[in-house]
Amino acid sequence: MSYTLHRDAERELAHAARFYRREGGRALAARFLDEFEHSVELLIEHPGIGSPTSDDRRWFPLAGFPYSIIYRQIDMGIRVLVLRHQHRDPEHGEQRR
């Protein structure tokens, strides 16, 4: 099993990592990316642990960071649709598939 990233989710991940590197240094950015990878691995193993939203989507918060992964289960794992800051409009990325 594996995961895929929607191209906009990939941009959101890169943007957040750049923010953490600029504001807190390389170690903080690396910790953020490690937490993202850890969360995705957990979701691949247990795709049903995220909270259901709509249209077969689920969300899962990153530990220690104000971001949530919005994803859906696919045949070969999960598809990460949105990496949403928890203070962002809750409808951000709702149209992504």
C-alpha cells in the first residue's frame, strides 16, 4: 500500500515546510515533514482512523502542528487531497478528487 498527493496538497506541504524552516529553522521543518510522513504511514495502515467528513473523505490531525490531512481511501492506499491549516476555511480544497 502507498499514498498519492494531489498536486495542490503537495504545494501546501512544501509551503508549510518552507514556513517552518524560515520561522523555526531546519530542525522544525524536518520535524514537521517527519510528522506528516508518520501520519500518512499510520493512515495507510489504518485508513479508517480519520474522522469522516463528506464524499468518502476523512481528516486526521498532525500531532504537534496545526494542520490536518484530508484524504480518501483508494484501492492502493490513500490519496491525500488537502493539507489544511486548522485555522483555514473548512471548505478549502473540498472540490479536490
